[in-house]
Amino acid sequence: MHDYQPSRRTSIRGVSTPAKALARAVALLLACGFVLSLVGCAVSDKISAPGNWAPLKPLRIDEPLNWLTPHKLSRLSGDPQLCKSVLQQARMRYQPIPDHETATGCGYRDAVRVLSTSVNISAPFILSCRSAVALAMWEHHIVLPAARLHFGEPVVRLEHIGSYACRNVYGNNNASLSRHASADALDVSGFVLKSGKRIRVERDWRKDDPTGRFLNDVRDGACRVFDGVLSPEYNEAHRDHFHLDLGGPRLCR
């Protein structure tokens, strides 16, 4: 066994200066190559990539969901015109409404009053444009297919217990503002099928039958579209509805 004898050109850490320089050069080349590949991919997206896999191409409501869907939805927040053009694709009746501020941190911009979605609703509600797009995608890709799978018939009515409200989380004065305070959240309480069968989150969530499985599927699917999804699985305050929001932390319970 031979003891290691550092040469005069070796640093105190045991790596020669030329070796360090070579390592830096290789790292720089790799970094430059990575950046150039990203730029190339971005440019090619506009030319050849399918729309739903192209990060720079606008969102389409009818395209299959994938890992880019949240990214494309987030782009709508800073581009009202783009959001409006995407929302026009939705099977939704709505009225654009003026920006409104009710208190510090409370109010909405680029919002719409939803009169019906692809189905009837229990009452009109206000949502930000981006949240209305997310709702349309959830219905199209998740809710309607799940109803056909579990019941062999469509959903014809969505029931809710509110959207915009200037309040803190749980109405607690010491809590942060709710996503409801910016019209970025909707609380869905149930669905009605074409046959008249009514499905309620509070009553049917834990049932081991088609109604329970349907509700679990639409909750899980919502997590692929919305940032925050809270169900009876989260806490007692959500025992009777699904809270769906955009703009908050990623949470699926």
C-alpha cells in the first residue's frame, strides 16, 4: 500500500488546478447546452408539438389534461385577453362583470357571472375568468365522464353553496383571506343526474356504492385542474361540499 503524496500542483483539497478548470468548463458547457435546448424546445413548440404538450401554446378546454395543465391555467392570470378567449370555448353561459373591490384584499378582477355551465346550476355565481375556465375543464374532463362511467347517464345540474365572499378562511378574524375573497373559489355541494337522482357530498361521500365512488373520482380529478381541493376528507368544515380554488397552495384532500 502506498501513501498518497500530493504533487506541487495539487490544491489542499486534493484536486489540481487544471482539473478544477476543466470541471468548470464542462459544467459551463452543460449548462449552456441545457439552456439552448430549452430555447429550442420553446421555439419548436410553436411549430410541431401537439397543443396540449406545448408549453407556449394557449390552453384549450377540450384538450386532454396533463402535467402542463396547471402551468397553462396560471398563464391566464396575467393575461386577461387570453383568458377571455379561452373561456369562449366553454359550454357556459356567463356575463362579464366590472372589476370590483369591497374592502382591502377583497374583490375581483376579470370576473364573470356564471348563469349556467355545461349543465344547469342551482344559482348564478361569480368567478374569476381563470377559475371559470378551470371549472369548465373539470366538468368536461372529469365530472361528465365519471357520471357516464358510474351511472350510465349525464349530470344535468350542479349544486353549490357559494363562490365570491369577502371573508377570511373559516370566517376567522385571525386567519388569512379565503380564495373566496377574490372570486377564485367555488363550493360544490352536489349533482343531479338526468334521471332525477340527486348526489350529495354530505350524504354520499363515504358510501361504498356508485354515488360514493363517483364523488371520490370527481374530487380526485379536480386535483388535476385546481390548486386547492378540499373535501370531507379534509375536516369537519368541508363535510358537505368540495372547495375548489385557484391561486392558493397546492392541496388535495
